[in-house]
Amino acid sequence: MIFGKHINRYYIRYGWMLLIGIAALIAVDFAQLKVPEYYRMVVNGMNSGMTEVSGAEVPFTLDVLLDKVCLPLIIVIVMIVGGRFLWRVGFFGAAIRVERDLRDRMFDHCKDLSQQYYQVNKVGNLMSLFTNDLETVQDCYGNGILMFLDASFMGSLAFIKMFRMNWTLTAFSMIPMAFLFVGAMTVGRRMSKKWEERQQAFSNLSDFSQESFSGIAVIKAFAKETKELLAFRKLNKENERVNVAFVRMSTLMHISVTLFIESVICVILGYGGYLVYKGVFNAGEMIEFIGYFTSIVWPIMAVSMLIEMHARGKASLKRISELLDAKIDVHDSEAVEEKVAAHDPSMHPAIRGDIEFRNLSFAFPGTDLEVLKNVSFSIKAGENVGLIGKTGTGKTTIVDLIARTYNVPDGTIFVDGMDVNSIPIRELRSHIAYVPQDNFLFSETIGANIAFAFADADDEVSIEHAAEMAGVHDNIMEFPERYKTVLGERGVTVSGGQKQRISIARALMKNAEILILDDSVSAVDTKTEHTILENLRKERAGKTTILIAHRITTIEHMDKIIYIEDGEVVDVGSHHELIGRCPRYAEMVELQRLEDERKERS
């Protein structure tokens, strides 16, 4: 069995299934302990011609054999078979539901965790929680309850019957078991630590594999297959080492259990044989006693298996608990949550797209270095705005904060005059379409990727229109399956430029009041870029568009340009205004012009 704050609730939630399993298990245990009695009746009947039936000695005839032994034994077998089916349904059915519920809770919690969490915790490690660790917890829940209850009921009933037959022989039989229990408890503590090491080694291996498969194109381009193979072999060897260490300890425990059990058999045969010789037992009772001990062997072995299982389950549940207990950094305030719960209409504002920054300074969680310093500017609804500056100046951070990817101080960012912290995060993001620098595409059809913002991905007219606006429709039509083409993982089926334009089409189809494009036309040629920008101006007239770019030509025709340097807003204005009054912007324009001329000459 396994206990913890994230799993205790399931003992109550699925208590009805556990009760079915417990009732069936008790019936099976009672039935199994009737079998040694029939052994005694047969052995004594064959030896002396007489056997005991309901406390009376009767001749051992064929009728007695059939009516008092065979027929009851068949009923017992049917009970055992039916009972085992029921307790499997009860215990294992509940365990599978626990695994499903935990996986749902983990995934639901993961979707609310901030980017900061995923920057620290690797994908491979998280995937091992959803696979190996969850399977271990499921096994400990189902098999753990079974083993614990079976060991308790079967062990207690068999012990009572053995004790009633001869307490001395029973006491001698239990002495080695006491040593076994103490030894198993000691080994169990070490096994828990070994299991944690095993799971961590598996996580490291998963991390490396996932990263290598995602970056296989880079590995091949740099001809570093051998280097990666050697690194993988090192991790695989470490994974083998910790697995062998765990299996070695587990095998040692099982061998010790077998040794102690065989030693008990020796005690029973030796001292039991002496009791038969003295007339305290007859041969049938000796067989009956051994039958009871055979029944108690499983509970004894179950104790050692429980210790091993508990060690594994405890380590895996600890890892899962760390995920479920991970703090959700970015969330609505209590006041906002209360209003949402009360269905306050003010929590569903009709956002137009006005954006204002007021003296915002920001540092990433866990650091003291401010990446944005006293940022102030305003964007009117319907404006096309360009953000430009050198790499690492904080452009992406600004748009991330608009979408509340990170927490921001109260009174620093406003949307339509409302503090963003007063707007529910889901409501705010429902009015924002975002094309990030990393143009992530799902392993789905192109059409499904474009229609990602909608539950109904069958609106072919809207999908094609969005693709046309993004300048990617003609490329898609060249594929044999067209919009039904299934993309590879992370969109590897298409080129970088096509991936960017599909991402733009996905954002355009959402038709949100605020559109954010983070360096989203960097992988397309100048002509295609011009077409996309023209389509944006026409398609999104009256809606706010924010475009981050590194090329002046990309944003020079925007209504407003925000020039950023070292986390500070240096100036805000049109292209011509900035050239006239911002020397650093003018210098950037001139440098890019010279660079373009140099490329044309070459």
C-alpha cells in the first residue's frame, strides 16, 4: 500500500470497488483454507480406512470420497476462481482509475505552470513521471492493497489454524519469519533510495534521447553522430548500473525469503515428523498442517514484496508530488477568482486593443537583474506598431507581459484602461493572437494547425483564407494531401519560412483584437514579407497589431515604432519622426541600408 496527500483521497473515492475486492478476497482465503482439510481426510482414509467427517469417524468409502471430498472441493474451486476474478476487478480496476485520475490532474496542473518551471524541468524528466512513475504508483495501489489484505487475512487465518493444531510447532515455524521481517525492513529502506536513483537515471536518458531526436538535423549537419552516440552510451551504461544495483538488491531479498521459507519446511518436517512418531499427530494432520503453512508462505513472501513495492511507490509518488505541489506562479488574484466564480459580467470585457505601459520595471523570477526599466508607452486600438532594437533588449519580454506570461506589478500594464491583473488570464488571452519566435506546429494536419484556436477544424473556407493572407496557400496546395497533410513532429515536414507563415495563418484565423508577431517574417523573402504585411493592414483594419522585427524595412510603414535599447524605451514615433530625432535609430537605419547595398553588390 502507498499513502500520501495526493493519493489518500482515492481510498475513499473508489472505496466501493475496494470493498468488492476485499469481500471477494476474504471468500477466496476462507475457501483456500478448506483445501488442507480435504487433504487430511483423503490421507487418513487411505492409511487407516477411516476418516473424520463433521467430528465423527466414518469408513472411507467411494460415496464418502465423492460426497464429502470431491463435490465440496469442486465448490471451493469455483468459489476461488470467481472470487479471484472479482478481486481483480475491484483492486486492479480501482488502480487503473487512480492512474487515470492522477494523470489528468498532473496534465491539468502542468498547463497552468509558468514558463519558468519548464525552463528548469526538462521534458524527458516530466515524461518519465507520466509513464514509469505513474505505472509504479498504479501497481503499488492495486497490488499493494491486494498483498497487504491477503497477507493479513490469509496469514492470520492460517496462523490460527496452525496454532490450534499445535502451538509449539507453530512457534518454531514463526521464529525464522521474525528474522526475515526485520531483515526485509532494513533492506527496504535501501531499496527506496536505489529506486530513486533508478528513476533519475531513466529521466536523464529520456531527456537526452528527446533532445537528440528533436535536434537530429543539427547533429547530422555538424557530423556529431559519434559524439552523441558516445554520450548516449555513457548515460545508458549508468542507467544499466543503477538498474542492476536495484535488481541485485531485490533478488537478494527474494532469495533470502526463499531460504527462510525452506528452513521453516525443514523445521516442520523434522519436529512434525517427531510428533507423528509420538502419536501427537497422524499423517493426515501432518499434511493438513503443511497445507496451512503452504497457505501462509504467500503472505510471508507478500510482506517482502510489499516492502520492495512500497519503496518503489514511495519514491515515485514523491516525484509526482513534487510536480503536483509545484507552485503556479502566474495566476488570477483571489479577488478576480471570486468575481469569476460569481459570474460577474465585468470579468468578460469587450476588449478593443488599447495598451498602455506605465513605468514598468521587470526582472525574471529568481533573478535581480532588471531586463526592463521604467518602460512607458501607449498603443491605441487599431494601431499597427513595430518594436525594434538590438537582440536581447527586451522586445519579446514586453509582448510576453502583455499576455501575462509572467506576473507584473499592479498598475503597470493596462488594456483598455483596465489593469491586466484585474482581467482573468483566460479572458485576456482569448483576445490575443500570438506568433512566437519559436513557431511551434503540432503533429497534426496543416488545416488542424491553422484552425487550432477553434474546436471545429472543418471550416475550410476560413482556413484557406487565413493561409492566403499569410502567403502560404500556394505552398500548401503543392503538397499531395494539401491541407490534410500531416506535419512531422514540431513541423519538420515544412521549411522554416512555411512554418512561420502557417503560424501566422493560425493567428490570423483567430481574428483577435490584439495580434502579436515576434520576429515572424524573418524566414521569408522580401516580396513575401511585403505581401503578408499588406494583407495584415487590410485584414486587420481597426485591430491592434504589434510586430517585433530586426529589419527596418519590416516596420518602417507602421503607424508607430517603439525603439528599445538595453531594456529601456528610447523613443516612440513614426519612421520619419525617429530618423529625425533619434540618432541611435537613425544609425541603425543607415547601417542596415549599407548592409543591404553590400549584399546587392555581392
